[in-house]
Amino acid sequence: MTPEQQRFFDTWGYLHLPGLVGDRIAWIIDEFESVWRDRGVVHDGTQRSCIVPFIDQREQFCSLLDDPRIEDLVEGLLGPDACYLGGDGNYYAGDTGWHSDGFHHAGRYLKVALYLDPLTRDTGCLRVIPGTHRIDPAAAWEARQARNSRELWGIEQREVPCMALETRPGDVVAFNHNLMHASFGGSGWRRMFTLNFCARCDTPDETSELRQFINAQARFWIDHLHSEAMRRTASPRRMRHLRQVMEQEGDLPALAAKARAEMKESSRG
């Protein structure tokens, strides 16, 4: 991370890093496909398919968390004690309207996304509205209501002014969870997976926000944000990114059991 990249992320809420893991993309794609086979999940192209947690499913995939380029990205934006919050693997189908991944007022939350197929503006690449991650008073501007674009501005969601982050396999996109993002025009077979992080939580408000994030994962019917393999193979350096989450997930098993009893299937996102 350069100071310029850090300032860009602070100001606009995202970074696009072309080719960051291009030398590893072959085995990354192999591992991606292996997770789906191992879990017996068959995607039919009609609606999003999702597996949570994702890289945690296989030992080699877990090692992506140790890649010095991923570490440099995460620690450069969140600090050396950033928390790994797990992530999801996806086959996307169709459009994804404008949304943010929650709106955090305490702490700083980061999504690292890898798209495994070439994507353009018109074939489902990630679109972002720069600056919509802000939580200061100016952040109340109507850009955060882009899902209501027809009512507000008389235009379709795909016409909302934005940055289209066209990607090729090996690129990495990182963005603040608060940032408004979407995709339009993609096929029913777009492959993508994420790694989620937050800065270490040091205040009661930050810890409460972390606990809320963890508990919300009950909708995926999981008892822990990390797999046994992720923890068992963790070096002391990796464990530094796992420990605080492990300390705060005590309510998750009971919430997941409740979700399994009330939901017909686990969440698709």
C-alpha cells in the first residue's frame, strides 16, 4: 500500500488492483471449483448460489489469507491486527441492484473480492458510487438511495452515474462495506468470492458492531465464522487475524440453530 492508495481508499471507498494475484489464478480457480464439488452444490444459472465460509473449506485455499500481497492490502488499510471475518463464494445470476453490505457507524469494514471471469461494464462487472461509504453528515446525500433511481431521478438503476470496475481473473477489488455497489448485464454463471475484514475493535461501540456482524451470519447456518481447517493450519501471524472474532462469536451457535429451525434453506447472500 502506498500513501496515495491509502488516501484514494479513504476518499472514494475502493481500490482496483489489476493482476495482484495473477500468478496464482490457476490454482485459485481450481480451488474455487473444488469447493463446489466437495460440498455437492450444483448451480443452475437461475439464481445466486452461495457457500459460506468459502476459502475456509480447503487447506490450500486457506493459505490465500497468508499471501503477502493480500496481507499488505489488508494491513495497509486496516492495520496489523485486522480481523478476518470469513467470506463467501458465489455463482451470480443476473443483475444485482444498488446496495451496501450493511452500514457501519463504528469500526472499519473491508471486502476483498476476486472475480474469476472477465467482466465488463455490460457483462456484470462491479459498479461503485465513489464516496458513498462516508458516515459523516455529508453522507446523507441521495446517492445512497440509488436503488430508488426511477422514483428519485427518472432513470433506471443501470443508468446511475458510477465507476464500472472492469476486471480480469487475477485482479483484486477492495471496497468499504458501506460503499454503494451493483452489477448489471451479467450471465447466470459469474464466479466470485470474497474475504471480509474489519479493523481491530478497541472501543465498546466497535466491539458491539463486530458482534452484530458475527451474529448476522447465523442466516448461513454456521456456528463459526472460520472453519476448523482455517484455525488448525493457522500460523501465529494468521491467528492474529482470527483471535478477536473467535472471542466474540459465543452467541452464534444458538442463533444458527434458531435460523435452521425457522428457514427453509440457508441464505443465498
